[in-house]
Amino acid sequence: MVQLQEHLKEIEATGGQIVALSYDSTAILKRFAAKSAITYPLLSDAASKTIDAFDIRNKEAPERWSGIPYPGTFVVGTDGVIRSKLFLDGYKERHAVEALVEALKKAK
């Protein structure tokens, strides 16, 4: 999430907007946003209903990380249609911002 904030202007220059979804509580997300200077919306899915609806819960993560969703990104058009998905198998891995910027450019 910090990496996205660092490249927010570049992402917004493509017409993109960042909204992050987490299974963390709103209180945790507020603290994280303040500590990390995150300015884009952080949405709480504490019951993981949206995470499960998109089937992105990592069921193979070690017990300590049980229930954590796969890190990833959906590129959604202004019409609400998912144009692209960027996901990795590892729960510690993240896509490079350049891959997101490229997906946003292609989604136009």
C-alpha cells in the first residue's frame, strides 16, 4: 500500500484511482493510513465477505497468516467492469507499480 502511495501521481495520471480493501478493522486501517501517510481510501472487509466473493483468500498461507487474501489488484473500468487482474500466489509478494500503470493504460 505504501508503494502505491509513492506512485499515486503516476497512477492518477493514467486516469486511475486507488481504493484498497483489507480484512483489517477500520481502526487498524486508520492507524496504518496515518502512520504511512496513505491518502487514498482504505476499505475494511473485516468479515472477509468481499474477499470470499472474489475467491482471493489464501487458504495455503501459514497458520499465523490464516485467512489473509492474496495480494493483488483489480483494474475496474468506469463502467464497473473488471478489465484486468494482477495477482500473485505468494502472500508476501507484490506486483511492481509499473505493471499496474501498464494495465491501467490498456484498460482505456
